[in-house]
Amino acid sequence: MEDNRILDKTEDFTGSGNRNNVVVGCLAVILVLTIVIGFLSIGEDMQSLLRWELGGFALNLCALPLTLKLLYKFNGKGYIFGRVIGLTLASFLQWLLSSLHIMKFGNVQSIICCVITAVLVYGGFLLFDRINLNKSGASDDSGASVFNGLIGEKTFISVLASEVIFLALFIAFTWLLGHRIPSTETERVMDYAFMVTLNKTEFMPPLDVWAAGEYINYYYYGLYLITYLCKICFVPVNEGYSLGLSMIAALCVMYTFLISESLSKSKAAGIISAAAVSFAGNMHYVVFYKIAPTLWDILRIDGEKPTYWFASSTRYIGYIPEDTADRTISEFPSYSFLIGDLHAHVVDIMVVLTIVAILVSYAMSTDERKDNGFIKDIFNPSVTAIGFLLGISAMTNYWDLPIYFVVAGSLILYSHIRLKKEPAKIAVFTLIQGIYVFAIACLIKLPFELKFDKMINGVKLCKQHSYIHQLLILWGLPVTVLILLIIYAVYEHRKKNEIGNSDMIAILLGLCGAGLSLLPEIIYVADIYSDGFPRCNTMFKLTYEAFILLGIVMGYVFVRLLKAKSADSDPIKDILFISRLKRMTAVTLVLFVFTCGFFITACVQWFGEVKSWNYKGIDATSSMLTDMGPEADVVKWIEENTNGQEVILTADGGSYTTQCLIAALTGHPTVLGWNTHEWLWHNSRDIITDRQKEIESVYACEDINEAKRIIDKYDIRYIYVGPTEYQKYNFVDNDRLLQLGKRVYSNNEIAAVIIELDN
């Protein structure tokens, strides 16, 4: 039976009943009210937000037939996943053509790629349906069946409802995150610098603004996706940065809700999963914010009462007790959203959740694929889509390729076990599909990797390990919830001789999450942090995805077990077992509710007391420009008087400082920027030490010929001398530097000058 048959289940919109007309009318009214509330809450920023929303809606429409086919088990509600499916398809086409120097990366070109994507998707489905109609001998003059679904009333209502809910969440997150615009204390400067250079790039890969003459040697593709949206929505990158982050947060809420709801057929499960992934913290918050201070008061312990800072929940192992040789990070989405990073692991949330949704839909349809032939089974559209999205993930956040390849492999293997039974067929089909998926992913990421050097030094066994109580605090709750589901599933299996399909899917997702939480206790990926904090990055990237997977499962488990009923075969025994299970589930549910308080506490600690909240807008550069003080005028002059990405020499600086902001904000490369970042990206200190000496030689200008050699080497067009340069190079003599060119800018307030070099 074909997967796209769901498209024929919807009613003709022209024959809609009064009830559905009322629903559509109510949704239309809610949409208008949402827009009005948006203007009242975020003011003029709402104009950019609406352009962003329209661009996303267009991408949704571009991929609509494909989305409904891949996620047909979501019964039309999976429409909103088209935002990512359409975005990844259209943006990849633009990126590939730009990488091959066939088409520039611009506004018009990006829109053209959207149109091409729509033509390919809709044209492909027309051709597919026509072939099927001809094979069956049916008349082909009635139109393709896929389009009957697209004009169906249920689909239309799902589309409208999804857009209304998404818009409301989008506005809410934009308003919330606009109350604080972090500057240099997070990765915001680096992320924004990538977007600026991407916005100025015509042909991929983009230039590294902190290492003149080099391309970005980091996973920039996620920020390319956001920059692509800026292009098609005609939104400047300083606003697109903030809107991109709000969009991802909104999609995270909707995607986790839909995955859990479709798996459990329960909206309550969807709400819990959405809260678990997007708003909850871990049990560290409960223990150190709620329990520890309470015990301190009850026991009247002498000394200073312990305090809590919300970021501490992501910095636990290696900090309490202190272990300077094993500092780790255990971050999760709600923390990421609040601090305002648009880093690789954050952008890829929307991609990996789309992968999980397609896998869940694929696994749920296992019993319906019994009649498929070998080719249809192996080269299933869902499997192909997973391979493509894994390739996108590899370019966005490489860690997610192996992680979700394993997740995909586990569900595909389970699907074949459930479908075929014969061990030989199971092994062959799983192996072939695994190779097929990995081959597609490798093919997609190949152009990216041709100009990219990996930043790792192999995989090693861990010498440091977490304390048991630390693992229990971080992972005890979600793993306990998973164990309860496994116990119930095994118990049901003994009675019915099988585990329910949905139960098994949830268990597999949960086991993958639990495995990821334990893997950093066994191995770590060696990188520049290996000497001081070997497990830091490994634990960060693996447990981030563990939190997401286990969060999705939690909503399913709570509803599944609390609704469990005893069978008639042995009611007394069943009642006792189910009763105990429900009590344990209720306890874990209460603990989970407490973890959701993290988001409220974090908001108060990060934004301040609610009565003092002040919406600051969506301009991602506002705090950076404020931190620069009078030097912000330099940025303005550069933007108004220079073109392209000419190299402007500035002093190098330490990471997470206000230094090197000129390059980050303007997209004009400097010889060396944030040192630690360049060390990480190039996996070597050489680029730092060599360039530092050369920068110093130019500013000293004791040997004119040597200075000119370095200027030619990096194609330097301007030399900037400001407060940082005067402080770092106290030997700077502007008169000597003027032998190299002429002064084109001066700021007497800070004694800053820009010298344009002679050709």
C-alpha cells in the first residue's frame, strides 16, 4: 500500500460542513488577534517577524506534498515540518550552486532556488502519480491524487492551525529573548560574525573574518540556513539572528509536541514532551535550588547558605566537587535559548527533530509496508530523506551525524525485525539501507568537506569518570521513567506475546538517549581541550541530544502508564502491578514538574525581576555596539565607506572579549581575531603564534619592507589603530604607519585612526 494514500482521506474543501467553517473562522480571528498582540508587544520588530513568517510559509508550501508523504502518520499535522524540509532543500540547492560558482548567493538567487525546489517537488509528485495511474490502468485525466489531498479541508485546517500556533510561539519567544541581548559573554559574537560574512559571500565557502586569507573551518552551515532565510525574507542579518533563534525555539516546542502526540495519540503527552525538551532543566536545579537550601534551613547548618545560578545546571560534573582536570558541560535547549547563542547544536535542533519525526512516522507504518517489493522497501522515500537530512546535520553540527545515524539504524532494524522475521533478510535489508543512508549523507556533505579540515585527533578511552550521584542527579529521572516503560512493556509482552509498536519506538528512542548519556563515561573525542578538559566537548554534544531524545519519551511514558489498565485474565495481580507502576510514575511526574521551574527561575536570574523587564528589540548588535563605546563610530564609518570584504588589520584578542568586534560586525577580515576560537578551528596553535608576530611587525613598522611583505601576504587594505592597539602595542607610531598610506578616518575622542594603504 502506498504511503501517500493518506492524501486521499481528506474531504473536498468545496464540500465542507458548517462545523469546519466555524473552525476556520475562529482560527482566522485568532490569527488576526495574534498579529495585533505581536505589534503591541514587540512594536516595529513585528514587521520583520511577519516577513520572516511569510518566508517560512513559502518554504512550507514548496515542500508540502513531500512533507505530507513523509509524515503521513501525523495525519496532516506534520505540515509544520515542511518549514525545515523546504528550507533544507532550497538552501542546499543554493549552497551547492554557489559552491560550484554557478549561482551567486543573493536575495533573488535564493528565491529562484525556492521556485526550483517547488517545481521539482510538485513536478515529481505529478509524474509519480501519473506513472502509478498508468500502471493501474485508471484514467489519468482526473489529476494527480497528491493534489486532491492538498486542497482537502482537513489539510487546510491543519495548515491554518499550525501557522497560528507557530506564529504565537514565534512572537512569544521573540518578545522574551528580546529582553536581554548578550554581548561577548556567550558565543553570540562568533555566531553573528559567521552570519555577516555569509551575508557578504557570493560563492561558498565563506571567508573567516578572524583569519584573513582563510575560509571558515567550522560547521557554519546552520548559520548559513539562517542567513538564507534572511535573504528570502529581506531581513537584515542583525535582526535575522534574533528571529532565527526565536524560530528554532518555537519549532522545538511544536516538533516535540507533534512527535509525542503522534506516537501516543494524546495531546497531554505532546504538551509534557514539549515542556520536557523546551522548558525543563535537569534535576540539578531541583537538588541545588530547592532541596539543598531547604535542608540547610531545617538542619540549621552553620556557614554561608548555598546559592544557585541557573547556568550551574549546565556546569556540574567537574565543578561540584571541583575537579580542574575534568570540567564538563551538560547543556540543554531551554538554557541555550535563554542565553541567546545561535550555535551549531542549537540550529540543528530543528533538523534532528525533523529526522526523528520522519523515523517515527516510518516505524509507525511498518505493518503497512508488508506488500512492498525489495526496491520500494530499500529505497523508501523516508529512508532517502533521512540520509539527506543527516548530510545537512553533518555540515551543521557534525556530532549529530553519528548520533542520529545510530538512532535511525535502531528504528530501521526494529522495523525489519517486526516486518520480516527471518534473520537473514533482517540483516541484509538493514545493512543495505544503512549503507544507502550513509552514502546519501556522505554525498550531501562532500562539497563541504572538500574545503574543511576536521578538528579532532581520534577517539580515546576516558580516564576521568563521573561520580554515581552526579549521573543520578543529571540522568536519574529520565532514565527511571524509561525503565518504568520497559518494565510495563515486558509485562505486557508476557501476556500478549508482543510489545506494542508505539511502546517499542519510544523505548528505542529512550535507549539511544540513555546510551548517549553514558557514552562520555567510556570514550571521548580528542580535541584542543584534551589536555585540560578531555571529556568537555564530548559530554556537551552527546548529552545535549540525550536530553532531547529522553524528553520526547517522557511525555509518552507519563500518559501511557498513568492510563494503563489491568487485563481480565488475572485482574488482582494486574491491579497490584499497575497500581505500583502508577504510583512510581506519579512520583517521577511530580519531580518532572519541579524541573520545569528551571525556565522561570532562569528567566528571573537572566532578565532580572519581571517588574524591571525592558524589551530591547531584535537587533543582535545593540549590546556589542554599546560595549564598544565611541569605537562604534568606527564600525559605522567602515560600513558606509568600504565595499566587499577588504582586509582591515586590527590587534588580535582573547576570546569572549570586546576585542576584534570590528571584523565580526562588519564582515571585513582581520589577520587574527579571537585566539582560542582560531586554535580550535585549525586544531593548532601555529596560526596564532605566527600571525601574532606578523601583526606586531606591521604595527611596529620598524622595517618598511617587512611590513609591506606582510601586507601583501594577507592583502591588507586598511590599518586600524584604536584603544586596544595603543594598549597592546605601546610602540605604535602613526607617523611611521603613514609611510604605508594615508589617513582616511580619525576619531579624536579615542585617538583612533584608519590608514588606507597604497596600492
